[in-house]
Amino acid sequence: MTGTLRRLLPAALLAALVLVAMAPPVASGDVPDRYDPKTERPVSARDKIKLIEKEYEKLLKKVGLSGPKRRSVEIDPKIAALPSPYEPGTPISQTEAIETEHYRFRSDAHPKLVEAYARQMEAFYDKFCDAFSFDKELEKKSEIWLYRDKDTFMKRENKGANVGGFYQPGNRRVTAYHGKFGMSSDTRTVLAHEGTHQFQHLVASGIFQQAPTWIIEGLAVYFESARYDGKKVHINEIPRDRLMVVQRAIKAGNYVPIRELIEVPQPKFTGFHYAHAWSVIYWFVWSHKKNRTVFTKYWDMCRQRKAGRKEFEKAIGVEIDELEEHWKEWVLKLNPNRKPSFDD
Ligand SMILES: [Zn+2]
């Protein structure tokens, strides 16, 4: 869904721009169109292309598809390019572990790169503890396996190109690779997403795999969208593409009703549901402190026992349809450039 939107909309805009570019120039005083009115110099073909690109960017911004995409601090390119000291094909289990306070990494990549990712994960760990009210000492550090690149990951883990990483509840391990994933994801977003599941398992213990999918996945998307500033993680970020999907669905009247969303099981949970789950959680956390309290109450139920629709209704204290009206109204007004914030 997201991918289709991204592909279709810019293509339509580009077509419009090409038409504009081909149209006869609008008269602008005495300056012929092949001259730049400011410098009075002829406009070269290359400059014309630049101009079109600039307009294109502006239009993309208008529809909310461009602008500052990732303001998180990225891994230093020099560190990212460091060659691995391990022979190709070295099994991850035979690499030396790199440990931080809460994580144990194993990786066939350069240790400096692994340390950079470990620092990010420690910052996320702090945020997880805040968000999930967790202050227990860990009996065992959380394990993360990180492959040096996508090819090695696919080969050794027997995964297709559409997998960026995964969490295995059986051994409580996150597995991912260093590199880009899809159009807008990378190692940081994948580790944040799968790391959320690992942490949820820690907090919810034996009931983790029975918790409602919308809350498990919605929270993972919520954290994957967070911004890392080099020290801290900020969780009020809005993923533009997910928001657009939900806003368009609400406007078109084909959104997933909340009473349906909260009962969709994992195998039927599509990208459309991920976007909805994110938006419902974002609404709970950022629309009002009271809503945040309600959400915390419900999450507490989910991590202790099986908590389906009945428990959800009990926690929210109103009809689901009534809650849905508030959510719809708030989400429609949500603007990625004006993030809500009362105590991030
Ligand atoms: Zn997930």
C-alpha cells in the first residue's frame, strides 16, 4: 500500500511537471525565457533540469511525501565502511561477543560499527524502560545478531529480500544486517522494531505471544519511527507515509474500524493494519495525558493476561465507536511538521 502510493503519486506529479515544462513560457516582461531574470545569463539545459527538480521537491513537500525524511543521527560513513576482520562465511556464533550494559551483540562486521549500533540500542533501551515502566535488573543481556550485509544475512538465515530482520521468541534473539532495507528503512529502524518485540517479551514474559497483534506491532512501528539524536531517542516522531495511508483511508471511508483492528491476528496483519495500529497508539499517547494513562492501563492488562475486546472496552471506559470518532478527528488533523509534545 505504502509502496504503491509512493510510486504512483510522484509519477503523477512528475508527469504534471513535464507538461508544465513543455508548455510555452509565461511572458515575463522583456526577459526571454532562456535567460535567468536575476543573472540575465542564458539558462542552460542542466539548470532547467535543476529548476524542475526544485519544483518537484516543493510539490512533494506539499503532499507530505518529502522534506526531512530521517533526522536521526546516522552511523559515521567512515565507520560504516570499515572492512570486517572476519573471513567471509564466518558463522556469527563464532564471532567475538560485544557487550554493552543491556545487550550482547554478535556480528561478522567491524567491531567499531557494531559498537555504534550498540550505543543506539542502549539509547532505545532507556526509552523502552520509560515507556514500559520497567526498572528490573536483567538476568541475561538481550542478544542481537548482526550480519555485515544483506547478502550474507539472506544466505546464512535463508531469508528473502523482503525480510530486514526478525525476532525469535524461542531464543529471544534479534537478527538483522548492516544496510538499507526497502525504501525508507535501515538497520536502525529494523533494530528498533525488532528490539521493541524483544523488550515486550521481557516485560510481558509468558503472555507475550498471546498479546493482541495491533498493540505488539503498533508499538514496534511507534519505536521504529523514533528519532535518535546521537544520545537520546525522541518518540513523538510521525512516520509520514503511515500517516498518509491512514488519513487517506479515513477520508475515503475504507479505514479499518478499531473494533476490527484490535482483533486481527498476526497472519492477517497487513501493512495497512500496521499503519492503523501505529496511528491508534500515537493517538492514545499524544492526544491527551488521560488517553495515555488509559493506554498504559490496557497494556498492563495485555502483559499480564489474555486481553481481548472485552478488556479493551473495560480499559477505555467508553464505546469503541465513540473512541473511534475522537481518533479519526485527531488523526485527520495531524501534521508531520507539527508534532505534539507534552513531555517527550
Ligand atoms: Zn513486528
